[in-house]
Amino acid sequence: MDRTVSLVRVEDGDIDLAVREAVRLAGGLGGYIDSSTRVLVKPNLWNAQRSGSGSITNSAVTEAVTKLVLEHGPRSVVIGDGAGAGYDGSSHSTEEAFDRAGLREVASRLGVPLHNLNADPFEEVEIPNARVMHSVRIAKTALESDLIIGVPVLKSHVRTHATLSLKNMKGVIAGAEKRKTHRLGLDSAIVDLNSVVRPHFVVLDATTGMQGLWNDPDDSVEMGLIVAGSHALSVDLVGTALMQIDPESVLHIRYQAESEGLPTSLEGIRVVGESVDTYSKPFKTGFQVFAERYPQVRIISGESACTGCTSEVVTALRYLDEAGYSPEMDGLRVVIGEVESVDAAPKLAVLGRCGRMHSERGVYAAGCPPTEEDVIRTLCAACGADAEQVFAKRDAARQRMWKETEKNLAD
């Protein structure tokens, strides 16, 4: 296992040169590609956004990676991704994402196919020793590739705090099957997915990052960097360090590190090129910004608070509000993570294993993490809302949104 991760500054806007140097410093592609190799270049095109926004992979980075691959004379090269299917939000058209990002022009210019993985034939893949997801439908293009090069973008996230190379692999899941990862437990499902299909090499687009709730251009963060490495977890740990996000709070990174017997730190990673400390900047997670939408609710968060709880709080607060319970939420306190002391309060919800020492002070949801249903019921009980009405609002909203996905996933 080579845990070298390169960090290269983009000079004078020359992304192609920076990608080449980052890949070279990380060991190069020569040992991965010969005339029999089928290569999938996998950017992050979750939605139809402009290239360079930080919301999706900059198409210039994808182009530079693809050109480099072609120079090694592989049997075939495909650029492919499948846009988001939507869980508590809208689904998106992969074809529109290709167009908006200018990636269709890139593929045409390079003479390589562009594959919509949401519309790809798929295979049901069994996952041995799964945490939560025992099988999943994966696009055949990904399964039949000898080499997958992940080209994610540096972003924080509302549910997982960070989305980098491990989470980027969700794009190979067939269409609406992506929702399965949320239903079963997003972070655990990401680790399960990467146990059967993961990037063999990563080129992380950190030219422009994205924070908060991904409002372009307000949440864009100029970084001017390319990061590369052959070990996905190591690249993701460098990515979290660049965003000053605690990797322990990113549950899928913590689980992945546990599965590989590695620490959730830069210990053991050989960073070459530029220094992480020189270029790191504080990124706001989506959860931080999301929680600000509900000033009547106080989130009491300990250092151990992670995405296992925060992801479900996002859903619970959203549907409590949509069910008309904003007044009842006034004064609600939600404890996540290990908190040393908690004052008694009439509307107190305590979530997860980390908070169980305070379970008798309020309404408690057990588990690590607790389920979405348990978190909703706990918050409802704490503030006097009817959980069944909240579930009805959630289910109706999801059915409506999910019916609208058929056209997008076919496009």
C-alpha cells in the first residue's frame, strides 16, 4: 500500500501541468495501464452545475486526467458518472450535467465515450461482510473497468461533512438505487460500496472547493491545488485536513480507517509537493449552515459528534418544519456527541451512544448511529409534535420527489 499523496499548486492557470506533476509525484500511472487496460475516469457530476464552481469536478481537471491516461495507450477509456437521484431533494439529469459542465465537448475533443452510469446496464453485486448494504446494483461500465481513476472535488457536505473520493463512488450505483445508501445508513453504505468497487487512483480537484450548502458562487472556496494518490483513504484524509474538518466526525472515513487498520490522521501518509498547513482553510460543513436555518433549536454538540447523528438530524428538522411544527421546535435542545454536562430543559432530545450518559435528562434515541425513524420520534416527543404527522409529511414529500426522478434518471 503506497500512502504517498501529492499536493501541487496550479500555477498561471495551467491545470494540465499541475495534474501531470501531481500524478508524477504520487507515483504515476505507468504501473496501472497497458494495452489491455480498460479505464474509467470518474468525476463528480452530481448535478448540472458550472465547471469551476467547486460544486462539481472542474472539466479541465477531468480532461487533463483523461489525456494523461490516453498517452499510456490503454485498450479503452471512458468518462462516466451518474448524477444524484435525490433523497430529501430533487433528482438530477446526468445528460444535463454533462452539457452544463462542458464535459460532452471534452469527450468529443479527446475522442472518448461519455457514459451516463444512471442509464448503464447494471449487475447486482453481493457484498461480503457488509456493515449494512449486503448487495447493490452497480453500473457494468464500472465493474468491467480494470482501472478506475476517481476525480472528485474538494467539498464539505450537509450529511457526511466531507465528500471526497470514497463518497464519489456513489456515482457508479445504478440510478435510484443510490437512495438505498441513505435508507440503510449513508456512511456505512459508502464503506460497503468501496469494499467491492473503489478508485485505484485518485486525482482530487482542489482548484476550487465548495462549502456550506453549495450556493454558487457564495460558497465557493478558491484553493488552486491538485491532490493525487493511489490510496483513496489517504487522499481523503489530506482532503479533510485541507478543509480543517475533523476526520473523526466523518463517519465513513472513520469506518474505512477502522476496516484498514489505519488511524484517522495524517500519520503514515507521505505528503509530497506543497504543505497541507500552508494551504488549509476552514470550510463550513453543510450541517453547520443547515442548523442556522432553525435558530429556535439549539444543537449541543460534543467533540465526538459525527455524521451518524447529524445526518439524521437534518432529516428530522426538515420534516418537523414542513409538518408545521416550527413553533413547537422553539426551545428544543438536541444533544449529539459526548457532552460533559447538560442542563435540564423541558424540550431535550439526546441522540446516540455518545450521549447516553444524559439519556435520563430528556428523550433518548439509542444506537450508533440511531435510525432516522428513531431520531424523528425522539425530537417529536421532546417538543410535543405528532411523529405520525411528520412521517406522513416526509413520506408524501419523498413519493412526490421520487416520482419526478424517472425522466432525470433516464436522461
